[in-house]
Amino acid sequence: MSKEIKSVHLIGLGAVGSIYASIIHQYDNSCIRIILDNERIERYKNGAVINGKRYFFDLTVPKAGDKPAELILIAVKGHHLKESIELISPLVGRDTIIISLLNGITSEDCLSSAFGPEKVLHGFCVGTDAVRENNEVIFHNTGKIVFGEHYPEAKGKAELVSEFFTRTGIPFSVPDDILKQMWWKFMMNVGVNQTSAILKAPYGVYQTMREARELMASACREVIPLAEKEGIHLSEADIDEYMNLISVLSPSGKTSMLQDMEAGRKTEVESFALTVVNLGKKHGIPTPVNEMLYRMIKVMELNQHLAKPADKT
């Protein structure tokens, strides 16, 4: 095992990835590299604008024979995970540590199957309010990366990452039960991401409108009995905790799903509502709110897709 992590590779320079890439770059621009494919690398040759500042990151398209990465942060959307696994493969060596910041509760198992559980730490980010518009990312709250060792084979890896994040200025926490925290974040995404996409609501709507909070909570509540069946204890207090977190975010900040919907991009509804629906079927528990949200968001996606050919503007 490495004695110290000196550099990180990051894949996914969207709203979330840009936050942490910019922090590490400000610490030392030589200790972060951005992983891209041949198509995307052209977009960033003129830099990336984050909070009004243009960053020129070290860009790389992985190839066979490259030096293995010490740490890889994955900050793509769920439907890009398979592609990302293939892209980072040349960089994954014996001692490489991988942390997924993806929404949902399934990406770590995918990464473990591809590279081995000893390389994978469970993780997510929370408390960010980054907005990506016109290829520029703006954020007020950096939030933090939450991670930990769920797989026994990964024992000792969290300490190495903690030292690196402390040194580079990345806010983080390492909870005792990372899996419960991931389910908590999953429950919140099921609520706020999906309802914000349908309501076209930035965080300010949830801060000021009781009806929006109630709709969000109704989607969250369907996760609680499912989590219990999977050995995770969640409660109404966990929903209240996230409401408190939303209250301090920028009122103009938007969830990732709302941003995707506004930009006409594919959403992560399969990672949220469809996962809840499938777990409900597995355990024989009704999930009518998420069934409705799934159908509504899929219709909205389809309408956007159908409208694109006729859009001449």
C-alpha cells in the first residue's frame, strides 16, 4: 500500500467535479489530472470556467502503459458509469483507490466487480449548490465528500485519502456507518432531485413553500421501509436533517436533476425512482409516489427528445 497519496485523477468535470477539481488545483495544479475521452478533451483545451475563474487543468486520455493512478474520483452521472469504468481501466493499478461520488447506492458494487473491492471506498458528496450553465460552473457552498470503508478488503485506505483531502483542502467526513449515510443521501435525492425537476424548483422553493417540502418528504418516506428491509435504519428525523441542510443552501441553487432537465440532458431517474420501485417489488412494499415520479420524469425526457428535431433556434 502507498505511504502517501500525492496526486488524484478525476473523471467528470461537471457541477460537482468542478468544485473539488478547483480546490485541489488551487492547492497545487500539478497534483490533479482530469480524465477525458478524445471527444470531450477538445472542449476543455481552452480551460474550464469555475466561479468566474478560468482553470487550465492537466488533461489526459488514458491508454495502455500509463502510470497507475493513486486515487481516482468519479463524478459522472449514473448512466455514464459503464463508459467511465472502461475509460479509467488503464490507470487502475494494484494500489489504486477509487471513490465514486455518484448519486444512488449501486455504483460501488459495479466498481468492485470491475476492479476488486480492495480498491473501492464508498462515498458521496453533500451540501453542494453548484450550478452549471453555458459551460460555466458557479457554486457558493463546497459541501463535503463523505466516504468510508464498507468493504473489509479496503481497510486502511480511508486514512490515506483523509490525509490527502486534509492537505489539499477538500472538506470531508468519515462516518462510522458509511452505508447508512449513503442510504440517507439516496433517500434525499429520491425526494429533492426528482420533485425539483418536475416543479422546476430551485432550493429557495423548498425553503419557503411548505407544499414543496411535503411533496419531497412523501417521496423520501417510501425509502424508509425499503432501507429497513436492506438492514439500514432510517427515520423521519433523517428527512428533517436534510430539510435543515437545504435551508442554508443558495436559494438560486438547483439540484443536478433540475439542471439536467433544463439542459435537455438524460436524468438519473433510473438511479432514483426506478431503484425505489424495483426494491418495492423485491420486498412487496408499495411505492406509488415514486412510480408516479418515474412516469412523469420519463414523459418529460421523451417530450424533450421529441421536441429537439423541430427546434430550429
